[in-house]
Amino acid sequence: MARKTGENIKDLVFERTTGAFAFLVLFLAVLLFAVLLRESLPALRKFGAAFLVTGTWDPVLEKFGALPFIYGTVISSFLAILIALPLSVGAAIFINEFAPPWMKTPVSFLAELLAAIPSVIYGLWGIFVLVPVLRDVLMKPATKYLGWVPLFKGPVYGPSMLAAGVLLSIMIIPFILSVSREVLATVPQRQKEAVLSLGGTRWEMLRIVIGQHCIPGIFGATILGLGRALGETMAVTMVIGNRPEALLSLFQPGYSMAAVIANEFTEAVGDVHLSSLVLIGLILFAMTFAVNLAAKAILTKMVARASRGI
Amino acid sequence: MKKIYGVLAGVLATIVVVSFAFAADPLTINGAGATFPYPLYSKWFYEYSNANPGVRFNYQSIGSGGGIKQITAGTVNFGATDAPMTEESMKKLPGPILHIPTALGAVVPVYNLDGVPAGLKLTPDVLAGIYLGKITRWNDPKIAELNKTVTMPNADIVVAHRSDGSGTTDIFTNYLATVNTEWRAKVGRGPSVNWPVGIGGKGNEGVAGVVKQTPGAIGYVELAYAKQNRMKVASLRNKEGHFVTPTLEATSAAAAGMAKSMPDDFRVSLVDAPGKKSWPISGLTWILVYKDQKDEARGKAIVQFLKWAIRDGQKMEAALDYAALPKPVVEKVDKALRQISFRGKSLY
């Protein structure tokens, strides 16, 4: 772009100003990382890489390891995606393709409303409604008849990894649902009609257009949901049971990375304790960063393949 | 355009007027720390500022650990804590500090057991056994033999504890470590510890939530919290062998029992206190002030406030479910307040 003097001074100022704003975002991310790194140095020096695989968390003896928290965050988020993905994609298809017009607006409005509820409200609802229901209706019968399966081993308390996963899934459904709906809506009407006019059923039409068009978008929606699940703090800590142990059974209490930081940061008096909490924050930061980076890479490939397919 | 300038001028004028109003404003005393005494301190600040319009308070209840950090850094005029400062953390201070006791709190075991009324009897060793995971069922003979009048249900004990670091946990674990050698060796004491068993709830409300929602659960909360939520409270055998129900009187009795052996710096634990009526899981909460004040007016205001707090302020404690300091302790605190000085001159 050729730059002339005079009138383009304004352009230049505008460009520089917006550029500074963009740079500020970058600067904040770097600063965040730097501060987390600096504050976690004492713990890094003391425990090193063993911090990642140590299962003890003892503030009295100042022995710390992040394994139970990493495990809890990963399992509860995975569980949430496992439940939320089929539910929200199914709901999105129904709302877009089958639902009568009078139903579309209220259902999608309510679904989006779910996204606006503060997480502490979800947590309270979790304690008073979800946990007792899950405990009596699902977990107790499951341990009774399927207790030999390691995933369903008792005893049943209520607050558990399962409760956290189910609550998280409810919290991320609105995100995956609304993005999936947008993605489904981008499929050209003509393509859908083409499949139908060739004698395809609705199922075949959906399979073809979704397979061709929507997989990258739905994948992106899932990553968005995963991002929310990984970092969710308040609701998780209220139902997960806050027990720093990596146990296979979904009915046993666990702990998550964000939850332990929120729980112990204010009253962490020892330097190593505080530094270990910051280190957990750094690991969480790195984890979400890696997830987003990987998602970006996969998405680029998917989009390339999808556009080649048409 | 003219309109905009008019509005701007109006806004500026308001800012100037407001800042002048603030400039003529009373002295503001900043404090930060423990959450446990926050409702009491709020009431005190309100009442005191009403009676003395020259002083205003700004208190942030960020937790005891935070209060100690802030007073160490000198960003506040006073700190507040539920656990006395350790020798190690006192070494980091720029000058000598005083622990001024302001109120007493009690931690009480609460439970959820159908068919078992409030007042379940527990001994220190049984309570420790439950929290160590050694006593796992409610009809364990060790519990049953203490409670012969009720039939203990054949149910699992679900142990609940605080997941957040807190002064409540510090008092509770300090008690268990004092009365039980195994607990002392295996777990120890602190605002957060490595619990042998149980599930964690965030805050008093989190533990209460677990206990209320889970049949067979036992937890510990602050006395005020248990009272206000009408939870079933256990009675505990104290140092002199009496079973005591937790009340404000029983908590004050614990402080009275310790009054004689109270050290001059008040950094004392009230757990397992002597006295027939003493509730054994009691603790003090303190305000932290530097002995040598840097600002004469502020220092004087703090001393005047503390003098009021240990006299008139104590009368407001019961209504808010705090236990008042017993008389011998108040007299001792009054003496300590005389040590607060500005350039060597007492501000009392």
C-alpha cells in the first residue's frame, strides 16, 4: 500500500494505535507466562519434573505433586465432552432440521440462557439436586450390580468425578449446541435438496452434508467446550469432593487443578505451598495452550480436506 | 458541541467538590485478614464510627494468610488472623508486632444420622479415629459404648472436611494433634492438611452441604454456622473428663481456663483447655498491630478503637454468635495495649 503524505497521516496514526492494541494482547499473554514461571520457580527447583507424577499433596510436610489434579481435570473434562457432544449435536440437528417453527426460538433461547448462568449457581444446584439424584438413582444401583468393574467401584459418597463430569457437560452444552447450529445453518440449501431429490432419506442427507461440511465446525465447537471445562473452578470444586487422589473409579471423589488453586491460595502460608499452587496454574496454562494449538492444527487440516472434497 | 462542554464542566465540578469532601473526610484505618471475625468486625466498625465520626475503617476479609502477608508488607494498618503467627513468619516482620485477642470461636463436629438425636457423645480418640479412617462404621463398639441410650445405625461414616485452607481447619487439626499422638505423627496441623480420608467441601457452607446431603456424614464447622443452620452437634469429652455441648459459655470457659497460663504475647492455643465446662475445640482470633506506630494520629485511633473493642465491643459478641473474652483476659489485653507507641511514647 503506497502511503501519501497529508491525508494518510490519519491512517498511519490509526494503524499504529490499533497495532499497539494488538501488541498489548500479546504482551499480556507473555507477561502472564513470565509471572507464573517466576513465582513457581521455588517449587520447580525443589520438585523438578517429578512434580508432574507425584501423587502426594501434604501442606504440613510441604511435599507436593500435581498428578491427582491433572488427572482430575483431564478425566472430568473428557467425561463432560463425552456426554455433551452427542447431546448437543443431536439437539442442534433437531432444532435446525426437524423442529416445528414455534419450537425453534424458545428452545435455542433457553439453551443459550444456560450459558449465562453463573457457575456458582450450577455448583449449588449440583450440591442440592444433581449429586443426591446421581447418588441414589445411578451410583448406588451401579455399585451394587457392577461394583466389580473398576470404574464403578464403591463406596458411594455422592460428590465424585462423575458428578463433576455430568455438571460440566451441562455447562458446556450451550456452547457446543449454539456453534453446531451455526455450522449446520451454513450448509447450502441446494446441496441438501440435491441429496433429497436423488431419493436420499433425511438421515442420508444429514450424514452426507455433515460429513462433508460440518465436521471441522463441530470439532471447533468441542474445543470451545473443552476449554471451558478445563478451566471451570467453582462448580467443579463444589461437587468433585476435593480429594487429592487419582482413583480409577468414577464414583470416588477427585480434585481438579483450578479447584485446588481456588481452595488453597488464600491461606497458603508456606512459600513452597504457594509456589506449588502457582506451578499448577502454569501447568494448566500450558495445557490449555497446547489444546488450543493442537486444535488449530487439526482444524486447518480438516478444513483443507473438506474443501477438497467438494 | 457546546452541550458536551457543558456536561464536561459539570462532571469536573462534581469531581472537584467530591474530592474536597473526601479531603475533609475522617481518618481511614485499613485492615485485612481473617474471614471468621468479619461479621463481628463489621458491626464494631459501624458502631464505633457512629460514635466517633472522625474515624473510618476499611477491612478486607481475605483470609488469615493474606492478613499476615499484608501487615508484613505494611500495606495495611492492622492485620487479623485466626492462627497466631509462627516464629518463622515473625522473623520477616520489619518490627515487633502484638497479637491482640478480640473474640473467641469454637469448632464443632456436626453429623447427619437418622434416628440419632443431637448430642452424640464422642471422645477425643474416637473423633481422631474417625478422621484417621480407623473407625469407619457408626455402630463401631467404640462409638456404641459411649452412647448406650441410642441404637447406632449400621452405616458407613462419610467424613467431610474443609477443602479450602482455613483457620477453622487449623483449630480442628491442632486439637486432633494435641489429643492424639497418631494424628500428630501422621497428619499434623495447619490451615490445610493431607487428610487420611473424607471428602472436602469449600467453606463452612460446603462442609454443611456435604453433611446435610449425605446420610451418615460427619463434618466440622464453626459454632455460629452450626447454630444458625440448626445442625446436629456432637458433645465431646474434655480434658477433665466431662462431656460438654458446644455453647458460647463453654467457649468462654475454655479461655478462662487458660487465663492463668496465658503468655504475655497471647500467642496461645485454646484447644483441650482445662476447666470442667470448657469446650475443647476453641480458639482465639487476633488483630495484629505493630508495637511502634509510624503515624501518630492513626496509631492513636487504632489504640482507642481496640480499647473500646475489648470493653463495649465484647457486649456485641453474643448476638452475633461469638464468645466474649473472659474478664481476666480483657485485663491482660488492656495492659498490652499500653505498649503500642509512637517514637517511644505510649499511645494509650
